Amino acid sequence: MAEEAKYLDLPLEEVIGDRFGRYSKYIIQDRALPDVRDGLKPVQRRILYAMHQERNTHDKPFRKSAKTVGTVIGNYHPHGDSSVYEALVRMSQAWKVKEELVQMHGNNGSIDGDPPAAMRYTEARLSGISSELLRDIDKDTVDFIPNFDDTDYEPTVLPAKFPNLLVNGSTGISSGYATDIPPHNLAEVIDAVVYKIEHPNASLDKLMEKLPGPDFPTGGIIQGEDGIRKAYETGKGKIILRGLAEIEPLRGGKEQIVITELPYDVNKANLVKKMDELRLERKVEGISEVRDESDRTGLRIVIELKKEVDSQGVLNYIYKNTDLQISFHFNMVAISDKTPTIMTLPGILDAYLNHQREVVKRQSEHDLRKAKDRAHIVEGLIYAVSILDDVIATIRSAQDKKDAKNKLQEQYNFTEAQAEAIVMLQLYRLTNTDVTELEKEAAQLRERIAYLEEILGNEAKLLNVIKQDLKRVKKAYKSDRLTKIESEVEDLKINLEVMVPSEDIVVSVTKDGYIKRTSLRSFSASNVEDLQKKEQDYLLHLYEVNTTDTLLLFTNKGKYLYLPIHELPEIRWKDMGQHIASLVSVGKDEKVIKAIPVRDFEQEQYVMSITKNGMIKKSNLADYKVQRYNRPIVGMKLKGDDEVVNVHITDGHQEVFLISNSGYGLWYHESEVNPIGIKAGGVKSMNLKDEEYIVNGEVFAELSNPNLFVVTHRGACKRMNISQFEQGARAKRGLVMLKELKRNPHRIAGFHVVGEDETVVLETEKEETHSVLPFEFKEQSRQNNGSFVVDSDHQGKVTDTYVEAQYTKYFPDDEQ
């Protein structure tokens, strides 16, 4: 039975929950988060206290770091030596902490992320300002607890004569909590604390006049006062932090960007490497060289630019795409009353002040006890000197020290402490001058006791002591602000020409969705027919455009793909293009129906979409510009099984011609269609009967005289002039374009507005193709059914038609 009692039968969930709860409590309270009162994590506090105990202070010689680490592990922090040494090193790194708490000789790492030398090589000691954290710790100012093996005692918090949590900040991750508190300027923090003492109910705005924001040891520029204010008000907030960069002129009309300050906690070596990668990968044009010219005098990174480059544009690109500009997220979590708490700025200041009240109170009580004890002794000594002969005679008559003390207490009413002091008195102290000294000391002690009692009895006096301590620290250790604060976050505008080398290229798009860009050189060295494509696939578009342009690919599902041309794969003309599905995730039954290059989205142009079920929509081209384009974007809302049959770019002065499968054609001006939002569904384009649908819709310039070419499912082709039609209005029935037959009437399979050199290709059910030249057909009337070119009985009905893609310089009037 006794053996069985050793084991408990408990559910696994309960055991794991209990153990993880204990572990979480430990790492939250005793490892990863700082105390709001002294701003230190336990390992940091133990290092500072151990160095203080070893008298390894700023006014003594340096000692090996390994000795300090050994003391910390052996006496206070039974963990790995690397974790202790890393904490020691971090407190000495000028680019990590605003006020170094440890001074170190030797290699203590670098802003490039280099590791410090091993602890057997480096030497360390407490810095001057650390003595302010530990000042008066021996005056019972803070609580002590037994160390891990009960052989010594360690402090639960340091007296902290300055608000270290704000001054040096803190960062840490524990279970369920993380903290990110930025460093601040010592003088500004002390000014804020003093103002809080003088105005306990001070508003945040008033406190921010004293403490406008963080001050990082690496300098830099903060953008976003609202983010600072929100962080100080709630404990959480976001600011933009950028390095300090200036554009300097060079000889020969060139310029260079010189970076002299980095954002906090950014690795310089990685930043330089990233900027050089931008140059090598030609992500940004115009950088000729990136150099790290940093030396012992300071940080300096030089980005040399080529001639006539938009230097501000390059700098903006670097801000946006490297760590030269970062977001800093405040998450001001600290241990307050043994509990992890999200702290506001007033909350941190109040917690610090409450701690200082306690420290000064306990310090004063300790000093008062000592002063009273000494005053009591001095009082006894003065009395003893006044009856000196009697005292000497009494001591000489005594048998030993104990007997002498007893006689003194019995005969002259000295207390035990006074009697001890008298018998231990050295003979030279009995001179006349020493009596005067004793009386002088007694007067000073009375004054000291009165002063200390006043501090303890008067809150204002106690707060004044805190103020004087803070002002003393400020005077001794204040430094200039390094980080500049700007109220607004700059919107980084980057010209595409900065990122992309401007180059004319050829873009090809096939019906099955294969796309590529090809250099003019590769295209010129080949024939158009050499294009690699799948069987039954054909070239939909062939444009000469610029790498700085954008291609909009419209699909039958009412969506569009936004493809910057410089991001398209560069592939030789004779090689197969890349399918759009590898660039953007598109649906299986989604196919490309139109590709339109765009140079300037701000032009007054419109995108007009026409659907199979008789809807039409016009939207501003500017609405189609997006920042994120990794998936298809809705360009028109479709209902049911409707799909888009064609898309056009218009200038607001175009004519629209729609044709239905039953042979009705409707012509009206695009002003009949008002511009609406990009995701809307559009308006009725044409009056359709049951089983009718739109085959195609074309646009052409007003006052032009276009030729219309129709192909029927029975293989007949007919060319007509627009003059045979009358202009109507949107949503009407239109005019008939075919002669109605009672048996096997013709149905429209394809419709195009054609030019003289264009070729139309007919596809049949049996996957045969026939090419025709529309202008070889005589112009016919609306009532005619055209000329047969395909025998549908033998070759199958015509299922689709397309205009053979011609090489088009899409922006012929623009200067490249």
C-alpha cells in the first residue's frame, strides 16, 4: 500500500496542462519579460547585481567576462553560460541599447551581426550609469529572496534611480506574451517623470511635449506621430522607421546616395547585400555600385548611381524594398505586480514613481535608524567625556571588559551600546578637540534625523528627493537626441522607369493562354510562323510594347489579369510561351479572350465589356490599376451562365456594333452606356429573344466607314458596309442582316470589323481551318446570305472564327 501511494493515476491532459502552466508562469515572470520598475529581465538583474557584489564597477579595472559569467551561474542563475554571456554582451552594445549598462573591452559583436569573441577573451565591468540602477541597494531599499540553492540572497528588483525600461527599452518573447518597447532619450524620460511628479494628472499631450517619442541608438527618422501617440495611449502602435540618407552630387553629372544612419535592429551587412542584389538582379535601374565605407569614425553606406538617373526614385525604391525603412510595432508589455501587463506611457511612469516612493521611503528609514543609533552612541560618549575621571576610575577598577561595561551601566545609567562604545574608545579620542568634534557630530545627526523624519512624514518632501535624484542623473548622463521625428508617414512614389529598364519588346498571347515577351532581336531573326504553339492553338495578339507598360488580360468569366510587362517571362520567339496559370491562379474553364496593353492608367479612357447574354458595361480605365495582382480580379459581375465575348478600350467617342446569332445587328454610340463601377454587372446591350445570344460586339471610331464581315454556321461569308445600317439606341432589336430561310436558316458563327490586309480564319466541327480575305468578297446587301466557302455537310459546321493576329506597334505615336 505504501508503495502504491507513490504513484498518482491522473489524466494526461491534466498533467500536461499543469506542467505547461507552471512552465509558462516561469518564463513569463522569470525569464522573457522585463519588470516595469527597473526595466530588467531576471538574467540582466542578476548579472548587474553579481558584478556589483564583486566590486566590478566602472571605477575599477576590467575583469574577464568568463569570471562574471561563472559568478552569475554559480550564485544566481543556474542556466547555460551562453545565455548569460549573450545577455551580458547585449547590455554593452551601443547599437542595441541607448545607455550601455556594461562596458566591454574586446570584440563585443557588431552592427553587421558578427558574433562577439568568446568570454575568455573579453573583459567587462559595470558602466557609470549602472551604478545608478544599483545605488543604495545595501540600504534595504528592495526586497531580497534566497538564491536557487539558499546559500545567498538576490534582489527581486533594483532600486533604479532612472527609468531604465523606457531608456533602454526591451524585447522578448514568452509563452502567450511578447514585448517590444523602444529605447528613449534619458533626459527626455527624466523630464517626463519630473513633470508627472509635479502634475500627477498630466495629459498624454503634455507628457509627449517632454517625451515626444523613442530615441534609437542608431538614430534614423521616425514617421508617424499618430502611431507614437496610440502606443503611449494603449501600449500598442506602429511607426515607420527609416535610415538617414542624403543624395550627394558627383563629378560628371552623377549622384550618389549616402546612408549614415540605419533603422533600429537592422543588420548592416544584410542590408548592403540586399541593395547589391537589387543592382545585380536589375530590380532597380541606375545603380552602378554599392559600397560599405563604414569605419571607426562612423557608419557610411554609398550607393553610386549612373548618369541622369532619378536618384529620389531609386532611394524611394530602396526604402520600400529593403530594411532601410521598416515598421516598428510597439507592444509595451512588462511585469507589473507579478503580472504581465500592457503598459501605457502614464502607466509606466506611475509604476516607476510608485517604485521610487518605496525605495526612497525604505532608504530614508534605513538612514534614520543608522542616524538614531549613532546619535545615541555620540550622546553617551559626550557624557562619558564630561565625567571622564570617574569613568576611567570605574574601568580601572573592573576585572575585565564585561565587568567594566556592567559597572558603567549600573553607576552612570549608560545603555549597553553606549557602554560598549566607551570601553572600545581609543585614548587619543579623549582630547579636548575630540569633544568638540563629538558635539559637532551630534548637531549634524540631529539635523539629519529631522530631515529624514520630514521626508518620511511629508509626501512632497519625499517626491522632491526623487526629483533631485533624477535631475542629478540627467545632469551626469544626458545626451543629445539621435532620432528625428516627423509627424506624417511619407507616401513612397516610385516611377516604373526606376525599377525597369525601358526597352521595346514583343508580347504574344495565344488563344489557349500561352504568353511571353521576346526581344526585338529574337523576333526579327525569326518568322512569325516559327512561333511554338500547341495544335489547334493560334495567336490571339502580337504587340510591340515597352517593358514599362502593363498588359490587361480579360477572361470569359468577367475577370482580368494585371500583368506588368517587365514581369512576363522573357522567352525566345521559337520557344513555347508560359501558360498564364503559372503566373496567376486561373480557373480550369477560364480562357483569355482579349489582351490590351496600357501605358497610362490616368488617361481618360474606358474599358467596355460585352457579354453573351446581352449585357454591356463601361468603366474608367483608372479603376483597373491595382497594387496586388497575384490572382484574377473581378472586372464585371456576371449572372448565371453568362460570359464575356469581347472587351475594348474606348475614348468615350466610339461606335458600338453588336450582332446576335439569329442575324440581327444593332449600332449605337457608346455615349448610350454610362460609366459605372468596376465590379458592377452592366446594363442591357441588345434586345434578345429566347435562345438568342450575342456572337460578338465590336467598336469603331465615329464618322469612320468600317466594313462588317459575318460568317454563318453553314460556311457562308458576307462583307457589308456600315452605310447599310441606321444608327439606333441601346437595348433595341436592331436590323436583320441575313435573308430568312424556312429550311435550315443561317446562324451567325462569327462577326468582325475588318481592314484591307486582315485575314479571317474559320474553324469547323471537324477541327479544320479555312483562311479567307474579307476584301476578296464583293460588298453585299443586308438581305443576302453571302457566299459559301465551307461545305458544312462534308467539313462540318463553322464553330468559331478569329482574325489572324498581325504585328502591331501598340503605341506608335509615343516617344520611347
